[in-house]
Amino acid sequence: MPHSAGHSTYLAERMGTASVTPTGAFEAGSFQDFTVTYTAGYFGIDDTGGIKIVHRFASDMGRPQFNDPKAPNYTTAEASNGAVLQLEYDPKRNLRPWDKALVIKVQRGFLRAGDRITVRLGDPRQGSPGMRVQTFHEPTFEFKVLVDAFATYNFVELPVQPVVAVVAGPPVLFKALLPTLRRTDQRFTLGFKGEDKWGNPSDRVAGTFTLRPSLPVEGLPARFEMQPGMFVRAFPDLLGTTEGDLRIEVLDAAGRVVAVSNPLRLTRAAALLPFWADLHGQSEETIGTNSARELIEFARDRAFLDAMSHQGNDFQITTPFWQELNRLSAEFNRDGAFIMFPGYEWSGNTGLGGDRNVMFMTEGRQIHRSHHALVGDLSDVATDANSAEDLFQALKSEDCVVFAHIGGRYADIKMAHDARIERAVEVHSDWGTFEWLLRDAFEQGYRVGILANSDGHKGRHGASHPGASLFGAYGGLTCMLAPELTRAGIFESLRKRHHYATTGCRMILDARARFDTEADLFAADPNLGATTSTRVRDAIMGFVAEVVGAAPLERLEIRNGMDVLETVRPYTANELGRRIRVIWEGSEYRGRGRQTVWDGSATVTGNAIERIAPINLWNIDKELVRKSATRLEWQALTTGGFGGFDAWLAEPRAGTLTIDTALVKTTIDIGSIGLEDQVFAAGGIKRQIRVFRLPDVNAAHALRIERRIPRAATGDTALYVCATQEDGHLIWSSPIYLIR
């Protein structure tokens, strides 16, 4: 059900036909050579007319190139009648979401009916390995062909399009997923899957696996089988009656541990339970991949989420598709099993407030679009909210929540904000990490919670690998702390800021304030009007803090607003070893062109590099390579988050380390590298390289701290924690606001 402001369909049946060879299924990320053959229709193509072959914005298929016949993605085109063709490629030369356009112009000559244009994508005839297939699963990948028969640059979409299937490759990584807290009288589910090198759940897992829990689990089989064609296995109705932190190991037939689950805390009593959500993603009806139904089924059945919301760009959501989204949310929403909210992404221009996400408690509500740019039906244009201020005014009586988002556009919460509705900011998604949005909120005196979601465009809601395109980060998750898995329970969590955010991992976080004397715990922000309060000595979410990671912990920061009060590590300076960590991070600026390239090298003198390990190197096309015992080279970029590497040296403190990138060039005495970061700033937004030392092996998965923290003399004290796992994942609690 695409948007209604689309390509021309004028006499489409007389514009010709197109086909692709070979057909069938092709492994994601593999190299293939495809031949697209266009056969001219009744009108032919006039002099200076032509065709386009277009792909979706989300696709990370190889970029066609025309100059190096031995290199990947080499592309050629020939006309059967000898007409001279001109080839150009532009990722933004067609109507969204089919932005990416290979343009083939009839530069000299013309085509009659029956003449052909043969386009070879990944032409192998002179040595090219082929065209790199997109890195994510899509059963109906289109080579969409458009025709400009009359040389007017009004392209007509052919009625039948060439299609192939993109499928997952073999598994290289296995994951075992549990909830993160349940009472000992509550049933829970273990999910298991294998993923290929690009993060696609693989249906090529086969063999016998053994399950080994750290605590007794009723109903857990000792072993299970996986057969080709199975994407996942779910083990429901499990029960852990022993209090403690449960992890489940998965072993293959040879006895090797192939996966260790995230931690699940089992306790006798818990007022609030954690439910894992990705509240922001899109499908092919807007700018994503695969249908909305497939997106929801992936979230529930392959990402093992508890809650989600489809958040398509409003200016691509037609009225029929809005009605379909409401039908889908009503169909899939099941209390106690899976929660789905109807909603949309309000996608106003940056100068009018930037992106916001709107979620409704119930179906049947009016969509207030930012504009109708790609919705041809203007019958409801009077309901549009063109600015963020207009949006908040339109929603003032709705049972909804709004959160601020940074995608192509960024939310300007200094320009517009309504604390009654906009309860949180999204600091992480596939687009990157954006703590500066939180800074904007604190500077304005707003009291907001912290969310992380995916805004995934590749059909992998809740497990959103960024692939090989401009997305710079793995998609985030939000852990909602609610009394029950219902829409009302999740909304209460959002409105009370009872949630924490991660960059995609599932771990246990408990942050709470304890007071020397009784304090008032407000049911709602008193700035919003009259509210009730209770006298307490304790308040959840951000000072006692406990974190149990899905991987070893690197550090935990205690923050008041954006000020770091203390950095706590689970190891001391005496435990540091031969491992040096180099981190690059940050972004160019707030807008679309925020990508920062960190391609570079590291060289040691007077020492040797024994081994290396990458951190957050999601795009495997960009390699980290040990060129010799003394030199590393890499290609990398960041969009607000961070990446880097660990290097284990032969001698812990001998020699020097030289880092050479376009933005940072420095030489460091290796003996001076210690517990604290050495920071080399490079402008932009937190654009910098950090270097510090770690223990050779860090087994600390858990950290618990208690600190006495004085309140600020004036204004709010906004207490929260930010934890970093060694594997590169970040975790933020939502702030506890202490007010006078």
C-alpha cells in the first residue's frame, strides 16, 4: 500500500517490459552479476529520453560504478540498435523511497518498439566480481524500472517489475535471549537464533544443541534440534524457582559454548517488571523494507520483543495505510503477550521543529501530518500540523505520548516542547548516539526520560543491524519498567520515566535514590499543575545503582545532568595489563551530513601488537587489519556513537603509539596510558579519540555502588547513570529529578 503521490502511470502498458536474469534467491551481502533487460514498448524512447533502474533508500546494494571493469559493482549498458547511452548514478535522483537511481539516457539516437537496453550490474566480462547484493533479507527485492519515452523527464513506472529474493547467509553468531527480571512464580520464554555476518536471522542452522542453565529451570529441555528452514526456536513456559541471576549457555554437538544468554534476575517479589521495546521502526509502505505485517512478526517472533510501535514518516502515510496500521495494531496487541501501539513519526522540517514520534493509547485517532508532500489525497489537509507547536496543540486532548527523535532531521526541542505530552528524548537509534539532545533538555529545564530505539529501515525491528549504508550504529532498545504488560502499563512507564535505554543489549539496571529524611514522591511533574505525592525514603530510576551486564563492564558514570560526578570501574589501576583501547567517536554536526570518517592507522615503536579486537565495527566492509606486528590500519565512521579497537601489546609499557587519522594525529608514550582517558579533541560534536588501558581479561559482569550525593543548591538535581560494556554497548537510566 504505497504512498499515493507516486510515479506516473500514463499508458504504462505501452511503455515496454523489463526482466532480470538470473532469478531466484541470493545471499545477502554476496557478489552477483545481474542483467536487467528493458524491451521498448509501442512508443519506443525518443532522443534524450531514457530509463531509470531505482532502488529503495534503505537498500545498501553496491553503488554502481562505470570506470573500473575489474572492481566490484562495475555497471554497463548497451542498446541493441547501437544508440549511444550515457550512465549516471545518484542516490537522490528519484522519488522517495525509491531514491537511488541508475539513470540510462539515450544520448544519441532513439529506440523503436522491440529495441532493447541491456544493463549489466556487476558486469563480469572484464573481471569484476559482481554487484554486491544488499545485506538484509527481502523476499521481493525489486529492480524497479521507469521509462521516459517522450524525453520529458516524466518517468512512467512499468506495471510489472523484475524481482529477486535476498536471503540470509549461514550463521556466524548465535544468540540466546531471556527477559531480565521475573518473579519466581512467573513463567518466561527463552529465545534462540543464529545470525549471519550481516545480522540476519539465518534459516541455515542445523544440529543438536545442549542447554546448560546456571540455576535450575523447570521445563527447560536438556537438548534440542535445529533443522534447515528454522529461523528461531522459542522455549516458553519456563519457571525458575530459585532466586538469583540466571544465565543459560547453549553448546553445540562438540560441546563448545556458542551462546550465553543475557542475565535474568529471579526474585520472590517485584512491583515492576522489565519489558523490552523498540518503539520506532518503518516498513516498505513508507521508507523501510518488507511489509508492516512482516515488520511486526519479526519484532515478536525473531527479536523476541515485548512491545513495539510502527512509526512511518507521516508524509508517506496515506489514509488507507493509516487505517491498515490501526487494524494491525489492534490485531497484534495482546495483553500479557505482546503490546503494539498505533503511531507515526511526525516528520516536520528541521526549521519547524524536526522529528517527533507520536504513540496513541487506542486505535482510530486522527493522524496530524507535518505535510502531504507524498500523499496525493488532500481531503484531510486541514488536519495537518505543519510545525511542532501545531502538533502539540493538536494533540493536547489526546491520550498519547510523544518523544523527540533525531533521524535525517533532528528534533529542535528548544524551539518547541510540551512537557505534558513529550515525556522523553531518544538518544540512540540506527542513526547514531545523540546525548546532545539530552543536554538540550537539561539546559531548558525539561524533565524527560531517556529512550533508545532503532528507527530501523531494514525490516529487523528489535534486532536492527545497520548493514553497510549510512546508518552508523546498531539499533537501540528500551526497557520499560511496568506493573504489567499492557498498553496502560507501558504508558504509565513512559509517563513516569520508569525506563532505561540501551544501544541494543539486554541487561539488568537498577538505579534508585535514597534520602536521609522522608521526601515527597510526586505522581506527576508538579510543573504541570496540581498533583499528588507520597512520603518516601526511596525512589526508582535515577543513590544506589546496580548493573548486571550482558558482557563485562568497562565503566559506569554517575551523572547530574551532563556533569559526570564520578566514573566507577569494576577494576583498579593495579589490575591493568597489556590491553590498550583506542576509541573514535562523535559527529560532524547535528544534521544529515553528520558522518565522521576515521580511516587511519596506528603504529607502535619499541613494542609489538600481539592481537587485536574490533569494537562496534558494524559495517564489515570497513576492516580493521593488523598489517604487521607494529602496524594497524582501518576504515571506520561514526554518526554520534563510537567505535575502535583493543590491542594487546607484547610489553605493557614500552615504546610509543602513533595514531594517524585525518582528524587526529598524535604520538603517545605507551607507559603513560593508564586508567583515565587521554582525550584528543577534533571539533564537531564530541568528535574525538580516547585512549586508555584495560585489564588483559575482565570478568566483571556486575557492579553495585552506593554514593552520598548532595542536591544542587538551585534548580533540579537530575541523577542518572550511564554504563559502558566492554563490547561497546551503552546503557542509560532515566533521570531522577530532585527538586526543591
